[in-house]
Amino acid sequence: MLGVFGVAIVVFASTNVDDIFVLLGFFADPKFRAKQVVIGQYLGIAVLYAVSVVASFLVLVIPATYIGLLGFAPIFFGLRRLWELWNGVETGDNPEDHEKASAGHSNIVAVTLVTIANGGDNISIYTPLFATRSAYEILAIGCIFAILTAAWLGAAHSLVNHPTLGAPIRRHGHRIVPFVLIALGILILYEAGTVGLFRG
């Protein structure tokens, strides 16, 4: 189970680094109460998790070796982010856009929708991971995700109150994520036995 915990932590951290900046924007906005941001964030993460679990069950009829091919998804996203960084393309979310996202909706719904939209790519990463795990391991990963979501919220809230601490994260965090995603994809390919498909 230690291996599952480690993978869950790495997966969550690597796929939700950008979400820190989204949360910073919400917590810094006086129109949003902390409670609304917390509820909205949990609902958004829960939707992403549930959709990924359902998707992983639907592909259980396919051999794990072929499911592992989905491991190319995080590799693709990692390489794409590296390409964007190399070409100086900004990939972060602009907190100013949150105002548009919340127009016509309650604050909680706004946070939930932004969280889902920002984490849409996560589904393609979570699905192959869940498809190669037992129900018990999937549940354990879900619990870890819930705990880490609380940590993410706490970190973002603290950074809003201590602006100077946020500067290093904004400057270097997005440069680390691509390498973690690529490593995650390779891990999925290896654990599913997909590597064997390419051996003559």
C-alpha cells in the first residue's frame, strides 16, 4: 500500500499544481468566502475522480496491457508543456477569468466548474491508473486525494496571506510538472506491461 500512497501523491500533485493558482485567485477575491471555495473545490475534484473511476470500469473488458497505452496521455501532456515552456507560451490560468466563470451562477458552482474545466485533462491520466488497480486501491487513492485537496486548499489560503511565499512557486512550479507527468506515463506503461507490446 505504500506504493499506492506514493503513486497517489505524485499523481495528485503533478496534475493539480496549476490548480494552486486557480485557488489563489478565488481566495484573493473578496466576493468569495473561504467556505465556498472549499466546497466548490471538493465538488470539482469529486467529479473528476468519479468520472475517471467509471471510465476505468468501462474499459475493464480490455486487457491491462492495452489499457496501459493510455499511459501515453500524461507523456503527451508533459511533452506538450515542455514544448510550451521552450517556446515561452504561458500555460497558467488567469485569476481574472474567474469573474466570467461565476457570472449567473452561485460562487460554489463557479468554483466547481472552474476546477472541473482546469482539471479536464486529469481524467485521461486517472483513468488508466484506476483501470490497473483493485477496488480497494482505488478507494485508498480517493481518500488520499481528499486529504491532499485539503492540503492544497490550506496551502493556497496561506499563500494568499503570505504573498512573498507564492513567488518561488509561480516561478518554478510549472517547470517541474512536465517531467513528473512524463515519468508518470512511463510508470503506467511499465506497470500495465504495455512495454512488452513493443518488444519484438
